[in-house]
Amino acid sequence: MNRGKHIELFLVEGVPGGITTAEIAGWTGHVLTGPRSELADLLARPEAKRNGAYLLLGEEKDAIGGVRCYIGRTENLERRFADHERTKSFWDRAVLISAKDHAFTEGHWGYLEARLVELASQAQRVSLQNGNTPQGRKLSEAQASDMEAFMEHLQIILPVLGINAIRTRPAVASSPHTRDVSPVFTLTSKGGVDARAQVIGDEFTMLEGSLVVGTWAGTGSAESTRRAYASYRAAHEKLIAEGAIEATGALGRLTRDVPFTSPSTAGSIALGRSCNGRREWLWSGGMYETWENRGLDK
């Protein structure tokens, strides 16, 4: 069982979506985030005077996951963000990552920048706007270990802030019966669909290599059904456009893990029709809903 994490979030203005700070108890790092509309107040904070790494995030319909992202690092976050305000137009939210007491050098942040870009490329949850792949700085074995531990905390705290750019599938144990581990669920059809998925955090993730329909062709008679089917079709086509589904004829193969908000949405995308995911996704213990309700019948 994973140990819990004590995360402290502070809404500077007392409103959600505004300037927010985030820390994990016992962690040397600090995360500061806020909207572009409050950039002056963001940069006036002492954390912005430090060296560190940062993310620029902007919503865009045609981007992967609907988000464009630029990752960088600097010796002075305040000066770099002031420059980006003039030279980059796509972003509407900034994330500043620093360390307390200036614990890290430029070399540490260069290493972290490269790892952030690497993880974002692996996760494929955002469209990266970095023109070049940064070269990580050479660190000692001990220093590199420190930065990997720092990164592990970032992978926990950023999703809590709604930032999934570096969120990747963690390694999980084989037991399907603990609260923090999901079994692999399967979904098949006579047409050749053969999909696999796991629950990872708050997401139902269809796994790389899954076979799904190559074209989403569902229709419906009721107006509400037609709207729902149009939404599924658009999502399926977007996954093809992004390269997440490699379609060849009647079937397509997932080229990466794809997260969904529910098993029914994932199942509908896979099957090309409406799907009661809680009953159609299966595991060794039965239907998904059996696993979801584990521990409730006592």
C-alpha cells in the first residue's frame, strides 16, 4: 500500500483558479502557479526571484489533450517570464518550480528541464512547444538521485493542481485487491476489438497496444443520442489525428496509453457504439463494477 502524502495548497487570493502555492511536507520543492492575467502579482512573489524550471500552459482545441505546453528553466524566473509575456502568445497559465533556500544550482535545473521534457514527450498528454530538446546537465550519481526524487514529488503534486503534462503510468504491483492497484480489464468484440485498461489514480486508462475500431460509425435516433455519438466520433477522430490511434482498415491500434474519465467513455471509443463500461469491461473477478464495489459488501 502506498503511503499517503501531506500536500499543502494555499489560494493566495482565496479563490480557485487564482495564484496558488503547493508544497509537500518534507519536500525541498515549491510550486507556484497562476493565470497570465495575474502575471504581475505572480512575479512580485519572492518565489519568482529564484532560479528554477517552469511550464507555460495554454488551452487549444486542436492540441493533444487540448493543451499546449512550453517547458524551460532559468536562473531568474521573474526575468524569464517577463520576456515570455512579450514573445509567446499561446499560454494562459504559468507554473513556476523552485527549491527552498536556493538548494539547487543551474546544473540541477538543467537536468530537471531535460527530464520534464522527456516525461512530457512520453506521456503525450500535451502538445509540446519546445523547438529543441534540452540536453540534461551532467550531475554526480548522488545529485541525479536527488533530482529523480524531486521529480517523483512533482509527478504527484502537479496533477493535484490539474496539470497532467508529465503524468505517466506508474509501475504497479500484480495484486488486484489492494486499494492503490487496479487489475487489467479487457474489452473484446466479434469485430476484432481487443482492448486493455487500468484504473490509474482518478483516470480509466486504455493501454498502449489495445485494438479498437478504426472508424467510429455509431448512429442514433433520439436527438440526445445523436449528440452523444457525435461527441464520441469527434473524440475518436481527434485521437487518430494526434496519432494515438493508428487506424488500418476496420481496426486501429493505440500507440500510447490514453486516459478517460470513465470506463463507459473508454468502452464507447473502443467499440464504436454506446457502452456500459461498468458491465462490459471484464477482469478475472468478473465485471468492472465488481472490482469497483470491492469491500462494500461486508
